[in-house]
Amino acid sequence: MSGGGASPRPRGIWSRDFGLFFTARAVAKLGDTMLPVALAAGLLQYGYGAGAVGLAMAASVGCFAGLVIFGGVFADRFSTRWLMIGADATRLLSQSLAAVMFFTGHVVLWQICVIGAVNGAASALFQPGVASTVPRLADDVQAANGAIRVAESGSQLAGPAVAGLLVAFASPGLVFAAHAGTYALSALCLLLLRLPPMPPGSGPSRQRFRTDLGQGWREFRARTWLWGVIAIWCVLMIGASGPALPLIATQVTQEYGPRAYGLVNSALGAGTVIGGVIALRLRPRRMLRAGSVALFAFALFPAVVGAGLGVPGMMAGCAVAGAGMSFWGVMWATSVQTQVPRDVLNRIHAYDVAGSLAMAPVGQALAGPAAEAFGTRHVLLAGGVVTVACAAALLSVPAIRGLVRADVPPVRGAPLPEREREGDGVAARPGAG
């Protein structure tokens, strides 16, 4: 998984400011993973069905996916820190309003959907700034991404359990209040954060909004390794990851009960923690090649359920799958953050997020009809095959497998470091590909 050669390790990542950002990301993720439990329990308690729960969740995801590209332009034009603080403040208010609605028993579906849409829009302003904040706070971008991935994975493990306890012993309203509190803490951490100044040549854009939007698209298209990964990822979402989530939940719950599904989910989460820890240690010279090799392991996620393994076998397979996906995630995030010029990084990250999310609902929508036509197990096994094919496709593209790591984000117009001119000619410089 080393990808051929290793890079020297930069100095440590931990500082006051990175610690604040790390805390902000961890607590916000904890709250986000509590929300689905609160929505499901709360809406069912007030007489709504599963369709209403899906609609409320879709309102947030739909607004996020539709607006995140515009959020990337705003993040390149204004202070990312203040945009993130404003987004957290907006979500604090909206989730506090939701908590009041559940506490008072005044729960109306369209109002919950509007709150979800506001949250999605705020998240679309928040998320692009994450990409440019990490390399400004840490010299070792890979280690910083690995540490954040471990924290977020831990939050994903703890969030549903905490939410379940709050619902069981109190009410869904308390979960919404706790969720609002996580945004308050995140905003406070970001308020205390001191970001170093941007290097010369990478300050906020002064062009027209439409011009910035178009420039972001041109920069995205100019990098074969970037749009190539997103194109392959769309296939993965439609053929494997998208259908796997609802089908695995249904299959495992029907055969073994909800407790078994919880164990399988926990194993997947534990694997993501392990993958993040591995990414803290291994420093491949060709990061996307190493990440693509690790991605083969994700084929186990649908395949072990499709193969009809028992609960221990499914847990083991999902743990390995989670580790592979987590390692890929760190390699990918670090590559984007260190290969793209700072002045367009937020817009590029927005295209990355939008492209990664775009096909997931399509795969989820096709899951039911495909399962009825071919059987759930066959669809899940096919998902494993699609995952293997996608990992192989990533390795087959020279611009992806040959991308040489760069530990410092480039500044437009700056001379290329010698290490970026090595290798097969598709190394990391703006416009390469």
C-alpha cells in the first residue's frame, strides 16, 4: 500500500489552532450522526411514516448538493472562517427551533423539511472552507486529515448510540437541543481560531461571481486525475455504495434483527477508525495509487452480506471494508488539498463534494427495483464486483496512479518544486493531466 517510495515526515500537526479546528469537526460530526435517529424517532412518534422521514432527510441533502458549488465560490471570495461561523450560527438557530417544536408537540412535516433545507444550505456554505483550512493549520496535511478522519469516525460510532439513549430516556427534542449545542461549540472553536495569512497570490477573488464559477469548472476539467476520480466515483455510487446502504440494512435486519445490523454498522465504523490510524502512519509517494489499492477492500462491504455470511463474518468483512474506504478518503482529501492552487481550492473541493454525492440518490432509488428483479443477495454481490472494477479503473488511469504527492499546496505562478517534476509527467502541478 506504500505506492512506491515514501515521503519524509513533516513536523507534528498539533497546535492550539489545529486543536480548535479538530474539536469543531469532531463535535459537529457527533451532532450530525445523532440527527437521523432524532428525526426517525420524533416523526414516527407524531404519526408520520418512513416516507416522511426520508423526505425530511432529502430536504437537507438536496439543498446541500444543489448549493455546495456556489458555496465554493463564496469561500474563495470571502473569509472562510467567518462563512463557517455564520453557517454554524444558522444551524444552531434552526436546530434550536426544531427542538422547541418537538418539546411543545407542534411538529409539522413541511416545517421540519424547511428546517432541513436551511441546514443543507448552511452546510453548503460551510463544507468548501474545510478544504483550504486544513493546509493552512497543519504542515503535515496527510496527518491532519488522518487525525480528523479518526475523530469523525469515532463520532459516527458514538452519535447514534448517544441519540438512542436520549430518545429512550428523554425525548427527540433533547437530541435536537444537543445537536444545536454541537454547532454552538463548533462556532465557538472557530471564533477562537487564528488562521495564518494566505500566501501572496492566493487571496480572495475580486472577479465577478459568474466568472469565478466558470473558472472553478475550467480548473476542475483541467486535471484528469481529479475529474477522472469523480467520474469513476459516480459509477461506484450507482452500482455499489448507493444500493448497498438500504439493501444491507433491510437484509441484515430481516435475517438477524436490528441488533445484528447495529453490530455490523459498528464494525464498519471501527474499521474507519483503523483506516484513519493507518493513514497517520503510512506516507506513500503516490497517494492515489495507494488509496486505490486500499479501495479494493471496500468490495467486502456489500459482498459479505450478499454471500450470506453469519454475523461474525459480516462484521469482520465490514471492518476491513471500513479501513480501506477510510484510508482512501485520507489519501484523496490530502491530494486535493495539496495539489490544487489555494485560490481555487474551495471551488474545486465543492465540485468534488457535489460530484461525489450526485449519484448516491440514484443508486439508492435503483436498489429496490434491482432487488426485486434479481434478488437482494445478487445485487449486493454485483456491488462487490462493481467496487473491484472501480478500484481497478482508478489504477488504470495514468494521471491517477502516477500522481506524485506534494505536501504543500501550490500557489499559482510559483515555480514547481523539483519533486513535482519527477516521474511520469502527470505529477501535481496546476493544470496537469
